[in-house]
Amino acid sequence: MMSRWYRTVTTAINRRPGTVVLGTLILVTLAHLGVGAGQEPPPSLPILGRAVTYVRAHPNAVGDVTLVRHERAHGRTSTERGQLRISVDGARLVLGAGTEIAMTRDAIESFDASTTPPLLLVLRGETPLARYASIVEGQDPSPLFAERVIDRRDGRVSLELVPRAPWLGLERAVLRIVDEGPDAGRIERCLWLDGLGNWQRLDLEGLRHPTRLEATTLQLSPHPDARRVEL
């Protein structure tokens, strides 16, 4: 359902410069875990397993992030700064004043101010946050990726992940993970490529880990004037 919705509903939106679609937060959540649903577990992923251990110890995260995107068709690279908040109860990504995405275990909401009128998309159904919560709560992960270490330096490891089965919008990803010390397993950067020459990089170094996050801070802001599309 997710892939059908992505192709049919967001096609026009994806072509709009400066717009971040719901897939951004989906990939952020999956990259934060490095896991996905509905697949048989391949062989153990030792480096990625450290990231899962770290997330279980630090399930709440909040802080400034930077998203760098390259659109091959337009020969354009853009940089957007914003704030990410994530816990087992919800996730919220705000980029500038015009893009806001919120996720619960059973719904994703995305606000886009670049359209006229502003657009609010709502997708119902199980989301990656439900998987995130299940892993934090102790479920064994089911990795989707073959992993390859491509660099190690300064206490960091760069890990390439290639989906074992076709994944819409993702050819491969590269994570920069802390490899030693008390923060071993912490993901500092996520780069993903779609196979068409487009790429996105999310810098997560500004995240900190409070003991809890208020549920109201994980919800989408009110947008009463937006055109609402619910699926």
C-alpha cells in the first residue's frame, strides 16, 4: 500500500523544488534503526547491531538536523536545516517554515506550504514507527540489508547498506556510525541514493537524548487553512 500511495499521490509533489515528501521521515526512522518489516532475517549484521543496541538504550532523540539533497534532473543541490524529535510514541521533523512531517505508529501526516493552497497529506496504516517501537521494546530486528564496511577512521565506521530486495527510492545507503567509546553505535550521518542519480544526506550529530519527550511536541502543528488529503 505504501509504495502504491507513494507513486500515485506524491508524484506531482515530488517534482516541486524544496519539498520533502513523507519518504524522508520514513527513511530517517529506518536509518535510525537500520531495520524493516516483513522480511526474513538475513545473516547477522554486527555493526548495524550496535546501532540497534544504542537505540534501545537511547530511545528518545531531539535536536537540530541538516538535510542536503541533490536532484540530478535539475543539477541542483540544496541544504535545509530543521529539527527532529523521535520516541516510541511519535516522530516529528520540521524543515524551515514550509515542511513538517509527523508520524505515529498508525499514521503519517505531512504539511507542505509550497503548494497553493498548502497541502496536508495523511496516510493511515502501520508505519515504520511501529517497527521502531517494537525493536526498542525488545523484538529481534529483521535486517533488510547486506552490509559492507567501506571506511574506518577517527573512531567512526562508514557502513554501506544495500537492500536485499528491491526498495522503492533506495538503491543503497551509507551510515556513519560511532565505532568506539560510550557512544558506540550512534548514527551520526545517513546518506541514501535512489539509483537515478539523486541523493539525500541527513546529518544527525546535533541530536541529544532526553529521558522523555512530551507527546504534544511530537504532533503536527495545527494547519487549519491547508487542503487535507487523507488516504
